[in-house]
Amino acid sequence: MVQKSKRLKMPVTSRESFGTNASRRMRAAGRVPGNVYGMNMGSFAVSVDPREVENVVYSDSGRNTIFTLAMEGSDQSRDVMLRELQRHPVTDQLIHVDFLRVDPKQELHVSVPVELVGTPEGVKNDGGILDFVHRSVEVSCLPDSIPEHFNVDVSALEIGHHISVKDLTAPEGVQILDDEESILAVVAAPRAEEEVEVVDEDAAELAEGAEGAEGAEAAEGGDKPAEKSEGGDS
């Protein structure tokens, strides 16, 4: 099942102070600096409540969410999506955000997550391992048609079977750009027991070899005649 992104609204304030000190004061006041650009138009600086940004990041459609920036104290608004987030390397707090203007009539290239549904037969019955190879695919579509995710049922997969891009169903107006033969997930045979058996066999062979060598040395020592002492014939 493919779901479409929902429209949100985010209030922002025009930013006129720049530089490190201004940004620090802004963050101390509970806001972060940002820039809006795209569509061959000039960029402009804003400040925004970081909680509003995080609400978008952790929404169902995540960074693919198309939302409206509403300028406080003005009737101006613009449809955008998150372009780049900068976070503090230690605290992971948001310190800067870039917004990209979007044209509702112009297609975008975005990455859409793939979600696996169900437990494969090869995992339940044969102890196989589900290997999730690619967790997203690239698509091209209009902003309002961006899927939140692609659901794909893996319940019927046996060991050695896989799903690929061609198994996904794209809604009307959405084109999947990845190679249709690209594997998304595969059920692999369990390897842990096989590896243990191989290690045990190798250890047994080494032990047998060591015992054989010790036996050969003992046999050589037993057949060796005793040396006569000098002067024994006098």
C-alpha cells in the first residue's frame, strides 16, 4: 500500500541578524536560523522553532513532507520541503535548516522508504535470515504525489527467494527510477550451524594430525639402537 504525504503548515519569522553571535542568541531564545531557496528565485533568511522542524522530520512522510511556510506578520506563504539539516555533533540538537521551494507542477526526485510486511515462510519454518538489502527507492513525481512509503508483503518468501524493485506497485503519476532487477530483500539460509560444523571438522582433523605425528615420533624413537660407549671393548 502506498500513502501520500499530508500538507502541514510551519510558521517562520524573517531573520535580519546574521553571524555566529546572532545565531547563538537565536538558539538561546529557542529558535534556529534557516534559509529558503529554489525555483530560480533569491534566497531569504528565516528563523524557526526547531520543534516544528522535528515534527516534520518524525512525521509519517519524514523529509519528503511537502508543507507550507507561513511568514509571521505577513500573508506570504510558500510550499517547501526540508533540504538540509545541520545538527550539533555532540548533542544532536538542530542548529540550522534549509528549505527548498517546490513547484506543484514540477516533478521532484526523492527517496521513498520500503517497508516489509509479514514474516517469510523461510524464516518461520526453516530458520532462514531475512536480509533487507535496499531500504528505499528513488522516484520521480509531482510534489503532492510523493508516497510516504512502499509496503511489500514478504510472507511467501522461501529460502533463496527474493523481492526486487519490479515487485513494487507504484501509484499513478509515480515513476520508480531504480533498476527493476535490483534486489530489495532476500531470505538467506542459516549459516551459523554450518560454520560451527566446519570449525569442528577442522579441529578434529588437526587433532588427528597431531596424534599421528606424535605416534610417528614415538615409533622412530623406539626403533633407534642404543649407542655404544667409547672404550666399552677394552
